[in-house]
Amino acid sequence: MYKNKLFLLVFSLLVLTQFSVAQNNTNSPYTRFGYGNISDTNNGEQRGMGGVSIGSRSSSSINVVNPASYSVVDSMTFMFDVGTSALVSKFSEAGKKVSKMNANIEYITMQFPLAKWLGFSGGLLPYSFSGYDMSNKDTLLINSQVNGHDSIGATRTFIGNGGFSQVYMGLSAKINKHLSLGVNAYYMFGKVNNFRDLSFNSTTTNTLLSGDYISTTQTNVIRANNFRFRFGAQYNTTVNKNHDFTLGVIFEPKKAMNGDFIQTTYSAGDTTITNVSGFELPTVFGVGLSYTFKQRLTIGVDYSMQEWKKSKFFGKTDSLVNRSKLAVGIEYQKNPIGRYFSDRIRYRAGFNVSDSYYKIQGVSQPKNYGVSCGIGLPVINVFNNTISMLNASFEYGKIGSTSTLKENYYKFTFNVVFNEHWFMKRKL
């Protein structure tokens, strides 16, 4: 029976993969830089806690950030998690304000045991998103043999889309009562398209000037695919039966990307094509600590670092900057085995602070901030005595500064973790 369910699940996963790859998950002009907006691959539950994940070890959710967590899965449990999000972004610059909104499926993951001591997870995750559409009009001063100088109206247009997705499979083994080790293998694929256009207006102080200047269109495409690995470990212990501690670490080595950058410039009927290689993903390491009191109150803290400064971008290092992230979160549940529905509701809150990994005109950007809250609602299946979870979270964050372009975003994430007993032997 469960083999048939697994086949249908994998088939659905492949269909949803094709759908989700075509989606765009952002409207931010900041995704013009680097590979776009890098995803932290947190699930809906973790987002409600500010992104705390490295030390998280929960039997009711799938933690893809630290692959060592998969071994916590119950020997009879199959879990399937689908996450969707809606993003509202508000931009302000020089007194001008604009709002953008979009929504789509974000991730699809599953997890089940291969043995009592061995857990497996797989699915589709985002790596980065790129999406923006903006233009501005300007007046350019030019030299003129008649007047000494003149002006001409010009319109600059910037359009971007695409991103990178990753299919992953991971294993986690319990080495002993306290220690678990895990590894994720990713296949990353996709491309980022950046389009720029400079056109001149006919309405100028000298209408003949517009015919003397040629509009230029430039298309930049970064294409890449590669395999890479992430390693994780978690050490958990219980003190006086009421205090649970989990220490987690992750490490991901630097990896060269199999891809290239193609720049195509169109001007006056001429086409120029430039091909550049030399792109790498950074070394990643992180550490997290989680504390739980009587399975009711959980507090977690994470710190992670992505060494973009040492990674090649357009064939050279030091064009990007290191990205660090600090996250703190809390979850409260009144009584996990309570008789009433309200006893089992989970309440979450958290915050995080992180760096942008790109420079703008050679200048590093100010830190980004985010605060979040969330709720988890249990759904009990009385026929097989399993509990699925409906999670909802809300995030508010800030990117950039008022001196350049400030982005305030509001992100709503909704995910469902289906939990079923697929590996039970039925009794007649």
C-alpha cells in the first residue's frame, strides 16, 4: 500500500517541480546583484521563529537546513511538507513610493525512515530568486558644437527574472543515543536573466539630437548547474528529564559552478556577444543551539556564515562580500498531550539580522533586519492516530537604506506538514 502512495507522491513532486521552477518569488530591484536573493531554505515553522534551524530537532517538521535532523523521524512515520508564500514589498526612494505583490509555491519536501537509526529526506528547494521591472527617465547633458552643450531625454529600463532551484536528497544516521550525522546532496540548476535598455526621447531642446544617438539594449544571462554537498551534525541530551539541549553544526565546502555568463549587446543593428566563466558557490558553516523545557517552551539561536568574498564571481574573488546571519527564536505550547485543541496550539516569534552578500557601486550595504511571528495548528487524524500540522507565519523585514533605495517587505508563509503512518504492519 505505501509503495503505491510513494509512487503517487513522487509523481506529484515531479509535476509540482515543473510548475514551481517557472515561478518568480520576488519583485526587488536588489535582486539585480549577484545571483539574486539567496534563500535560507527555512520551512514555515522555522520562519515563524526568525529562521532558527541549525539546532532544531523536531519529529513534527522537516528541517532541511541541518541534514543531521532527519534521524529523529519516527520509524513508522512519513511526512510531506508543501510551503507557499505571499510577498508584499514597499520601496521608497527620493520621496517616491511603490508597492509590489506576488505569491507562489515555494518548496516541497518529504521525509521517512529507512531504518530505526536512519532517516531520508528529499524534495525541491529554492536557491535564489531574481525579479524586478523598473524604469526611470532622465535628462543627459551632451556637448554641442552649436550651443556648447545641450540636453537630451533618455529612458533607462531594467528587467530581471529567473533564479536557481535545487533538488536534494539527504541521509541522517544515529551514531549513538546522543549524536546524529547527516549529509545533503544537491543538484542545482537554472538561470538569471538581466535586461537593460537605454533609449533616447525625441522631445528635447534640440529634436535633431535624438536621431544622432542610438538606443542600446543589453541582455545578461547567468546559467549554471552543479552538484554540491552539505554536512551536518547534532548532539542532543536531556538533563533531569525536563531540559533538552541540542547543539547543531553545518558545513558546506566551496563549489565551482558548471555554467557561464553571456552578455549580448544590440546597438544600431550590431550585436556583440561576450562569454565569461568562473563562478563559485561559497563555503558555508553555521552553529545553532536549541533548548526545550518540558516539551513546551523552546528557545533557539543560530549563527551562520557564507564566505562569498573568497568565491569567484565573473572569474575573480572579492567582488562580493561575506554574508553572516544571526537568528533567535522562541516557541510555546501549553500542553503537547492536552485534551483540548487550544492546549496543542504552538505560538512562535523571532528575529534575525544579516548582511547583504553584494556590493552596489563598490560599496557594502547596511545590515538587513527581520522580525517574525507564527502559529502552528494540529490536525488530528482519528483513523490512524496521527497529527499533521498547519503552520502560518508573518515576517517583516528591511533591506537597504533611505540614502539609496529602502525596501520594507511583508511576507506571509503557509505550509502543511502531512504526517501518516505508512510503515505499520496491518493486523487482520
